[in-house]
Amino acid sequence: MFEYVRYFILRALRNMRQWPVLCSAAILTMAVALTTVATFFLVVINIQSLARTWSEEVQVVAYFQTPPAPTELAALVTQIEDLPEVKQALFVSKTEAFQRFAARLGDDAGLLEGVSHDLLPASLEIALQKTARNREGVARVVAALKKDRRFDELRFGQEWLERFEKFIELLKFVGLVLGSFFLFAALFIVSNTIKLTLYARRDELEIMALVGATKNFIQVPFLLEGALQGLFSGILALGFLSLSFQLLVKKSLQSFWLTPVDFNAVFLAGSQQLVLVLSGVLLGLLGSLFSLRKFVRL
Amino acid sequence: MIQLFNVTKSYGRDSVALREMSVQIEKGEFVYVTGPSGAGKSTFLSMLYAALKPTRGQILINGANITRMRSRQIPFLRRKIGVVFQDFKLLNSRSVYENVAFALEAQGKKRYEVSKKVYQALKEVGLEHRLQRRPLELSGGEQQRIAIARALVVDPLILLADEPSGNLDQEVTLEIMELFKRAHARGTTVLLATHDHSLYQRFPKRVLGLEGGRLVMDHVP
């Protein structure tokens, strides 16, 4: 058994050394395909995490026609906070609203000179429970608030969140389609590259069969070679991906105007990196298997 | 050892390579298979190591019907048969040692066993001093001796040689014949396909004569 394993490994390595150009072509092709798919995956997980950051800020703002009296307000706040979707309801008085606006204007706050402090309406800022920060949750809170005539207008960042969710879905779909396409292309190229090496070694295969080598004995070194090439391509892809993450994904996400300052783009987790490398191994194995099935016949 | 019963091999309707051939070869025999080009000599030998299947008829080797053999059993049949070709069929990118070792490695033999047997086999054919050379650095006769060493290193029950001296001059042919005779003396059944009359005149043994795919002569001296 040990003799077989040793022989298979030595042969696989020897084959790779014997055909360096074909071997490098196979490794590079697989690495590029894996990097493309993984980059898409990385973009999707980062945009999803960005979306999560944004969704934490999803709240409903209810503007009053006229601000209620303090006792009435306390009852209203309790009533709203009793809704299961609501985490907290915070009253913002006209003056507070004006101050916030002035603060937001910063150096241009001078523009507000002579403007009445009760220009802006008082409001209730309703923060939602984590589980309710979605379309349904917002819709239920809005429906409850709409019944109350004291509110003049309701604002909620629902529409853009939905659009954004759709955008992520689209991105996932494009990633899946492009990824499958690239993986398929890689599989095709890998299997053809291996077919070329098999063709170059057809004498060897013929003689092996002649001296009584079993089908497995002939095939295993080639499968091992495919798997090894896949392993190298997986590791190479990880390198490429980390480069594209530093130079492309991270920078473009940070330069996006809606990205919060403290947002940290994430790289693949350890287990995901392992999956990437193992995908390379699988790709190499399948590529070899497809070509061997057509080539090695006893 | 080898039994053929009404064996026919055809490649399509109009091309029949072997017709209704029946023959029996005993263990330890030395048999020449002769005939002009296209007589069916190579087809006959190819069927014995299961590279070709007969269209009709049965072939028994050592009691086993190889026409009914599953493809996964064929390698085990071939381990009992050494084959030598006119064009040597050596791996030119490998050394003499590796070419011979190949046959044992394919059978999963242990490393020390491989090196011991390869050295013995190469010594037997007089090439033990050329272990690390590549086949193309050697003469045609030496290349054929590597091929014979590869065939004999596995201690085969049967040695098949398809025109082994076809590319060699008379002197080298005699050297090669000497190796076949030695293998025969050790008990190996030898089948040697040739159209060289001088060979079986010089070393008279049983001759099977083929012509147009038919067995037309079975002569025992």
C-alpha cells in the first residue's frame, strides 16, 4: 500500500515536472476562474454587510400636525412602544429639530438667522426591533401609526432598502451565472490540458497497459496530478483574491459615498478560504476525471 | 497452456485477419509463427494478450477462457505474459533501468525487489552497465535487449515476440535469439512471429504457418 502511495505521488510530481508549460497553464486557468468567482462572492458579502449596517438605521419618523401635550405624549409613546416591532419611540420637539438642522448646516447655520425656531415640525423617531427592520416590520408599524390622526406625515426608508435588496439579489444572480460560466470554462480547459498531457504520454499509457497495470494504477497518478494542480491553483487564487481585495474591493467600497466611515470591508473567513482551496482541488480532480474517462481504455 | 478453438477475427465484413484457427500449444514449447505480411501473425499474438478480442471462437490460456474475461481481469492475465515488439516500445524519456522497472512497478512490487530483479534481468541481457542511459543513446540491438529484459523481468509464463528481429541485422538477431532460447530453457513458453526463414532453419522448432488468416502449416521438426 505504502509502495503504491509513494509511487503515485512520485509519478504525479514527475509528470508535472516533465510538462511544465501545460502544468502551469492548467494551474493559472483554474486560479483565474476561482479568483473571479471568489471576487464576486467577496463583493456580495461586503455589500450585504453594508446593507446590514444601513438597515440598523431603519426607523420610522412620524411628524405631528401639532405637538401633543406632555401627558398625552407620554401615553402615545407608551402606546407605540407597546407595539412588538418597536424598540423605542423618541420625541423630537420643534426646537430640537431646529437645533439639529442648524448643527447639520454647520458653518452655514447663519442662514437660519431670523428664521422662527418652530419652523420644523415636532416628531417621534421610532426605532425598530432588530427582527422588524424589514419590509413587513416597517409596514406593520406604519399601518398602526396611520390610524392616528395626530400624525401629519410618516417617513421610512423602506423603498430604497427594497431596491437595495433587489440589487443584492441581482448581484448574487450575476455572480452565480458568471461564476458557473467561468468554472465550466475552467473545467473544460483543465480537462483539455490534461488530455494534451495524456496524448503526449500515450506511449507510456499503452506500455503500462501492456505490462499489466490496472486501470486504477494508470489513472490515480493523473487524478493526483489534477488534484495537486487544483491545490496550487486554489492557493494562488487566494493570493490573487487578497490582492484584488486590497486594491479593488476595499477601495471601491470605501469610496462609495453611502458607506459609513467606520465600515470595515471583510475578507473571506478561514473556513471560506479553505472552501476556495478545496474547490480548486475538486476542479482539478473533475478536470482529470473527465479527460481520463475518454482517454484510458484497457 | 494455449488453446484456440475455431478462432476468427474480422475487422468489418471484407477484412478477415484470422479464419477458424484451432491450435494447441503446450507449456514450455517454443513455437515460430510464420507467414507473409498480412497473414495474421500479429492479430494472433495480439489476441493472446487480450489486446484484441476474437470475433468468434474461444481462447484458453492456462485453462482460463480469455474471450470471456472481464476487462478488469485483463491486467492480471498480462502479468503472466511478456511481449516484445519489432519497434521495441520503450519510453525514450526514461533510463534503461526505469524502462525495465516499469513492468514491476505496474504490479506494485516493493522497491528493493524491483531493483534486485531489474539488475538481474539487465545482467541476463548483458546491459547491466547501461542502467542510467536513455534508450535512444543505445543501438537497435541494445534497445531490443531492454525490451526483452522488460518482458522477462516479471518471470512470465508466456513470452510473445512480434517480429523482434525485424529492425536488426543478422548478428544482433542471433544474440536476441540466444536470449529467447535461454528463456525457453528456463521453462517459459515462447511464441515468436517472424517471416525470417533462416531463423527456424538455424534453430529448428515447431512452426505454425499462416497465410491469408488461415493456419496452413503446423510442422514439428
